[in-house]
Amino acid sequence: MPFNQKPQKFNANINTVEIGYGDKAIKLGGECTFPFYTFDAPLENAPKVGVEISDMGLSEIPGIQKFYEGASTMAEIAKKAEAMEGADFVCLRLEGGDPNGADKSVDELVAVVKEVAEAVTGPLVVEGCKNVEKDSELLPKVAEVLQGKNALVLSAREENYKAVGAAAGLAYNQKVGAESAVDINLAKQLNVVMTQLGVKAQDIVMNVGSAAVGYGFEYVVSTMDRIKGAALSQNDNMLQMPIITTVADESWSVKEAMASEEDMPEWGPLEDRGISMEVQTAAAVLASGSDAVILKHPQSVAAISKMIKELM
């Protein structure tokens, strides 16, 4: 019996969100099929890969140190990140703002954002310090200093979406990340209140949460799968925002990527383990529905970029 393919193309689409400006702008989303189902319909925009850099400087991982060799300022680090093989955008993570860590001032962090923004020519994503109170003060200032850059600001949460959403999405015309904790209902509710605030649905990118593979990752997969299913098959316009996933901070903070070779010699080289965790996690979230991933190691960025091209 011959095989008769029946394409499953939906009448609904994921919103297309553009980040950056000019010839180097990128588009997230736009698809009308499930992830990489190119046999059903062409993907309008390929998933994108971002490179994470931090205001706290470079990681001590040898491969990362080698790649950024000679870069001593944030501007130099940002330029090298932008030139990394497979990179589509740069993500500046302001982890130094955490009150429980370095507790850098807002002015100090905004100066770093300005330095990086002036150094790169492509799209820029800026991630806060993940402290709700500090980000409520910090991210509006970030949105202000990035006027005209069409940047993505990560992230607005349930506790601070009014401050972050109003500044980034309304006052300064940036794109806004809507961050929730691996739950379709929480993701949808945040999108609802953000749009009620006045932020356009086409200016929102969801960060629905993540985990490193092997660490409750089935919840991530099922959440992304349900979101894409509802967005496409049910035409739920409050779930049709593209998804971005911050893979680097999850995958490099688990024991497989942190335990020393002295403590766990049977696990193999530490750096190889970290790359493996990062690549596996990124591949899995892309297959589950993420439209962009943020990675850190040059080998991970190159591997995932190659994977995307081969699946298109």
C-alpha cells in the first residue's frame, strides 16, 4: 500500500517578533506547524541561537577563556560573542545586580548595557539579575538606555510586569520577555495581563521556564508541547507568542557540569560534560517548541546552529 502523506498545517500561526534593526534584525516565530515539521509546511523563520555574556566577566571554563582571549572589556567580549560561529544574537546577563551577590548598582549595570549596545551591531537581548525587586528598578532603566535598538528585555514576571512591561513595551518600544515557571496557565495569564496593560502581543516573547535535561525536564517538554498545541490547533492568541529559553544558566549549574574531575573522575572531562548538558538541553527545548535558545560555550553554539540548519 502506498504511503499518502497528510500534512498537518494549522490555520493559526505563532506571532512573528522582530529583534534588532536594519539588515541584522532577526525574526522569532511565524511557524504554523509543530517544531521542525518541515514535511507539513516550510518554517518561516529558523530557530535562533544567542550567546550569553555576563557583566561579571568570563567563565573559568577553559574553552570559553580561550575563545575570548585578548578581550578585556565588556565591549571587546560582546564583539567576540557576536562573531561566534552560529550566533544570531548576543544576550547580556546582568547577574552582578543580584542583592545576594555582587549587588552592583543600577547605574553601574546600565553603563555596562550601554557599552555592550554600542559595541554590537546585531540584535541584543538583556537579561536581568532574577531578583524581582532589583529587576523592577533595573530593567526599565535598561529599556530606556536601549532606545532605538529594538532589544528584547528579559523578563517581566507576575510580580513586576507593570513596571517592566510599561517601560520596555510601552514607553521605550522594546520587546518584552514574559517569564513564568513551567506552567501553561501561568504563561497564558501573564500574557493576558501584559496585553491588558497595553503591550502588543506581537511585542511579547515568552520565557516559559526550563531545566537541564534529567532534572524534571519532562515538565518543560509537556508545558511547551501544550502551549504550541493550544496556540496552533486551538488558535489561542494568548499563547501564540514565540518562546525563548535561557539554556546556559540551567545547564552549567547542575552537578554534571560542576563536579570536579578529582571528585568524579569516572564522569570524564568537566568541560565536555558541561557542553554535553548544554547541547542536549538546547536540542530538547528546540524540539519541544522553543523559537530561540541562549547558550554559552562556542562548541555548543556551533553544534546547535548546525543541527537547526540540517533540520530545516
